[in-house]
Amino acid sequence: MGGHLSPWPMYASGQTILPNRKPCSEDYRKREGSWQQQSLGIAKPRYLEQLENYLRKELLLLDLGTDSAQELRLQPYREIFEFFIEDFKTYKPLLSSIKNAYEVMLAHQREKIRALEPLKAKLVTVNEDCNERILAMRAEERYEISMLKKEKMNLLKLIDKKNEEKVSLQSEVTKLRKNLAEEYLHYLSERDARKILLADLNELRYQREDMSLAQSPGIWGEDPMKLTLALKMTRQDLTRTQMELNTMKANFGDVVPRRDFEMQEKTNKDLQEQLDSLRADYEEVRKEHEILLQLHMSTLKERDQFYAELQEIQRTSTPRPDWTKCEDVVAGGPERWQMLAEGKNSDQLVDVLLEEIGEGLLREKDFFPGLGYGEAIPPFLRFDGTVENKKPTKKEVVNLLKDAWKERLSEEQKERFSDFFFNFLERRFGPTDAMSWAYTIFENIKLFHSNEVMSQFYAVLMGKMKESVYINQKETIAQLLKEMTSVDSQNEGLLSMEQFGTILKSTFPLKKEEQIQELMEAGGWHPNSSNADLLNYRSLFMEDDEGQSEPFVQKLWEQYVDEKEAYLQELKQELGQELYNEVTPRKLREALMNIDPSLDTQTLNTYISQAFQVPVTDLPEEGDEKEEDIKTWLQTVMERLQVADIRRVGPQGEPEPAS
């Protein structure tokens, strides 16, 4: 080959082998110019043709139908590369290192493939098991559906049969009533006819006796003594008859005829039914009147409150700011500002603007100063020196907080939340970066009050809210979604507005009609909607990338906060308005039972335990004199209950059950 390297096929289809010289030499430059002037008809180097022929033969001899065909295909190329290394001694070290690097990488990839083979088989097995389970569940569901349909048809037939029996029995009862009325009238006429007949018979008998006396003239010629005796006996009979008649009048003077009695009884029954109906109507009207009175009183209070607020606003109000000036200052321009400002009042817009400014300042910080080891410093922030600002996005912070909640809920042994938070950061980022992430997360959640996930986590972390508040709210949302899913028999994710309202009323029986309507409006209902309109209920529970919930879930949280505030305000009025009044467990128990008689013993003891910071097991029993030994200021009790998960158990104003 003459000791030269050929650049073929850079400049021609064939070329002789070039001299083995450095590219930067003068001879190389001259030869390069001459190469470019040579024609394209120069033949390939002989060594290159030999290597290509060898490669082609080796590839033809390979069996590419096996699983290791790709490995076998690499072998001829490996041999060609080794020939190339052996023939070019000058480049042998470099080419050998390149070859070794590729060999190491190929061996590493083979190991990874070999390690993943069992996982692939396991994945196939798991997939088959899941498919079999899904098919079995579908078959079971189809069988249950068919059985339910059959049961439904049987019940419908039974209902039809019962309805037919009811109709036939009603017709038979009507017929019997008609026959009874006819028989009753018949017997009444028979009784009256019998009385008339007896009167006629007596009249005939008297007439016959008179006629017999008139036809016997000899009777007047009888003995006067006999007549006197007969007259005396007759007078005695008359006196006795008169006495019997007087007795009968005295005993039966107030007796009325049966016909009149039955008519009066029927009239009395009708009047009694009318009276009962009027009493029921009166009770209903009275209750409505009381409700209207309460509504009137609450309206008067609201009017007075609004009037006072109006006076205060008129006294302290300033000109309304022009918020459009913020469009050019906030990052993202007018479009992002309009999205941030949508549906917010001036106070909320100030918070949004402060968050935007604070976010910019937070991004500019590279380090946070440590707060030291004071007693007032939270344990997870106790550090001297400076810590690095990790500068995560809001989405990353929200995802980290969600992971922390998941791990917290799966814990069996509950530790203090602040200790758990720092331990979680140590497990996630290691001991060296845990403090930096603690300061970074703390500054972010302290700044973004409008973000639900951050604000709730901050409240729990700083002791302003119990974990149970967050957990119970999530369980309530999950239960509501479960109820909606159970009603959605077709699993299409759609419900009618009527079904939506029914589920809300059954899940939240203590909410007022106005609150239910607010939830329906937050879910997409409007006055022009009909009950047949369909609602995608799954979209009500979705969150965006930054953890912001839909208006429906936000309205649920707002109503919970308002209901809790009203409940505590009612409790405060029951205990007295003076904040420095001393409260005992007995007094608190009586006040809670007065405003919420449906409280069970366990829930009542839990509220008292949270108010006095005493374990439930250490609370004195009801009626025990030791209850008077535990005393706390009313203000302290209200602050502790404000932090806890406290809510009404029964309807407001429900009377206590009779003993």
C-alpha cells in the first residue's frame, strides 16, 4: 500500500492509498490539491475491497433466524475492525480503546437485558392474571345484572298482581257497603212498619172492647159495690201505670231515636275529621310562621350587620384601585393577570399581587439565613448559618406535599407532624439537603396562601389546624365521589341534575337548601337547567398541576369553614360572651348538649378532650366532682376548638327525646 492512507470515497469512487503523513504537513496539502483534481474513475483500494468481500461472505454464512442473530451479526464487523487495527499500527492504541469502550458498553447492555428478562416474563404473567380477573369480574357483573333484572321482573309482576287484588277488594268492599246500606234501610222500614202495625192492632182491640161494652146493656145493672171495687182497682192500676210512666220518662227522657243517634254520630265523625285536618294545617302553618320569624330575625341581624359594615366602609373607603395597571407588571402579561384576577375581590387581588411579588423575590434569593435554635423556632427550622434555596416550581412543591401526605396516612405509629415532615425530607433528599429543602418548602407554603394544598399543609405544620380536619375533608370528598359512582350504573361519568341534587341531600342531610343550591351551582347547575341535563361529575373532583381544586370542592371547604365558625359562635353564646370566664368540663358538656342534643358520648368526650388538652381516658366521668377541678379560660377553649375538627352532628334545634 506504499505507506499511504486513502481518503476514498471522499473525493472519488476509487483512490490509491495515501502516504502515512500528518494532515498538517506541506506534502499533505499538496497531495490534497492533487487528489481533488483527479477524475472520479479511479478504482477502490485493494485492501478495502478485500475487507468488503470478507464481510459479505461472513454475513451470508450467518443464520439470522435465531434469537441471537443480532449478536452473531456483530462478529464479522468485530473481526474486520480487528484486521483494521492490526494493519494500522500507528492508530492501534486509539482504535483499541474505542473498541474496548464499545465492548464494555455492549456487555453492560447485555447484563441489563438479561436482568430484565424475568421482569418481562413476570409482566406477561401479571397481565394475563389481570385479564383473567377482569373477565371474571365482568362475567360476575353480567350474571348479577341478569339476576337483578329477573328479580325486577318478578317484583313488577308481583306488584301488578297485588294491584289487581287491591282493585278487586276495593270493588268488593264498595259492593258490600252498598248492600249493607240497603239492608239497613230495609230493617229501618221493617221496624217502623212493625210499630205502626202494633199501634193499629191496639187500636182495633180498643175499638172491639168498646163495641162489646156498648152491645152489653146489662153491665150497668151490676152491683154498685162491685163497681166501686172495680173502680178502686182501676184507679190503683192507673196510679201504678202513672208511676211507671213517670219512671220511664225519668229514665229515658234524654234518650233519642236510634236513627237520630246514628245520624248525629256520623255528623260528629265528619266534624272530627275536619277538626283533625284543620289542626294539622294549623300546626304546619304555625311551624312555617316560626321559621319565617326566625328568618325575619336573621334577616334583621344581617341587615344591621350590613348597615354597620356599610357605615364603616363609607367612613374608611378609598377610591377603588385600577387593577389593570398590574397587567404590565405581572409576569405573563395581561392574559395571565386576567386569569389570576377572575372572580376575585379587591382583598383577594391584593393577596394575589403579594404572592406574585413574593414569588419574584423568593426566586432571587440563593440562600436563607438560619433562624437559630430558640424555643419559638419550629424543630424542622432550627439551624445556624445559611441554607441553599432549592428554587422549586409551585408544581414541584405541591407534588412533594402530596407525597408527604400519602406517606403520613400510611404510617402506623404517628409521630409529631413537624418531626415527621423533617424525617420525610431526610428520607427523600438525604440528611445533607434536608434542612435546605425544609427552609425552601416552608418559605413557599408561607407565601402562597391562595393555593389549597400549600395553605392547608402550612396550617397543619404550624399547629393552626389538626390533621384530622384535612383527613376528614378528603374522606368526605372520597365518600361523595363513591356515592356518585354507585348511582352511575353505566359507568359513563355522567349524572342528571336531579340525581346530583339527591346525592348531595343524602350525603349532607344537615345542610340547608341554600347550601345545596350553592353546591349545585358550583357544580355547573344554573336556573335555566332542567333536571334531565347531564353533569360530568368526575370533572368536579379534578385538580390542576398546582393542586388547585375545582369550584365545587372549594365550595365544600368554604361551607365547612362557615358551618364550623357558626357552630363555635353558638357554643360561645351558650357559654357566655366574656372571654376570661372560667369553663369546666361539666359546663362545656352541658353547653354542647344544649346546642347539639344528638352528640354521642364518644364525640362529646373527644371535643372536651381537645378543649382541655386532657386525654379522653383521663377525663372525669359525668357528674364527678373532679370535673370542677379542671378549669380553663373561655378564650383558650375556643382557640383549641377552632384548631380541631368540630362540626354539628344533629339538626339544629332538634328537641331532646322524651324519657
